[in-house]
Amino acid sequence: MRIEQIIKFRGFYDSGHMANIEDEIESYFDGDFEKINNLNIDYKKLYEEYSKALINKFNDFITEDYEININIEFVELLSPRFYNYSTDQLSVRCDNRLSKLYIKLIKDDRFIEYIKELTNIRDGYIPFYKYSDFEKSFYKWDNIQKSILLDFVVAEFENIMWCEFVEFDLYSIENWFNS
């Protein structure tokens, strides 16, 4: 059974991901800024292609670091109308092997601290979940709890991979430009 989840990542607006894209475009055109400035880029197509490559790299990260293949599949890029309140998110599908990731993470002190922080009552913050909600069997978790699991792994991924370039098919660049 495949479940749909939302992955929160740093997004494109004023981020390292956008810097990667700009660097690649600059390199593709050998730094010819006159050409670059006159391009009519279809950023929606470009961001979607990059997002697919990012999900592939995320899958590789999970396979290598957690020794699990959960086969996350890109569905769509969700971009806010305005970036002052939120940023881009990725809609993905993954299978029930996500439970294997849970089995690995429930023993990880960093994940446990992450959950404790999310479920800790403090001034101005009343959490929706209690820590005990996360101690239940993974199969009793709702989609929000599963999303929190993915949020933790995405944060780990972005902290480790932040400076690495996400390779994507810039050579299909003609598909990103409007005539």
C-alpha cells in the first residue's frame, strides 16, 4: 500500500537549491549573463525537474545511511502563492517500508530528542501529540506522525547534503524555456 506524504524542505526561494540551479544555468551558458538575463525560463518545469532529482538523492541517502529502500516517489511540487508565510513542499508517495525506517529511528537518540521536543509543553505551545503517541506501534500512527518521521529524516538529509549539488538534467534545458 502506498501512502501520500508531504515533505517539507528548504524550498527554492532564497535557498541553496536555487543557488545550485543558478550556478548550473551560469555554467551551461559559460557565464554569458546577457544570454542568461534574456532567458524566459519556465521555473515551474525547472523546479519540478530539480525536485524529482532531489527525491532521487533523498532515496539514495535513506538507502545508504539507514540501509532501507523505501522507494519514495515524487508526485508534485507544492509552491505557496507568497513565500512570506511558508515555502515549497514536495508531495510524495512511499510504501509501507516506511515502518522499517521507524524501527531504525526509534532507537536513535537524536530522533527521540526530536520527538520529545515536539511533544514538550512550554510557554505559548501546547503540542497536539503526547510523547506516548509516538511509542505506539507504527501501524497505529496517523499520516501526520508519519510526516514527522519524514521531517526528521529530511532535516538530517539537508544538514548533511546541504553543500552538495543535486544533479539534474539541465541538458533538457530547452524544455524549461518559453519561446
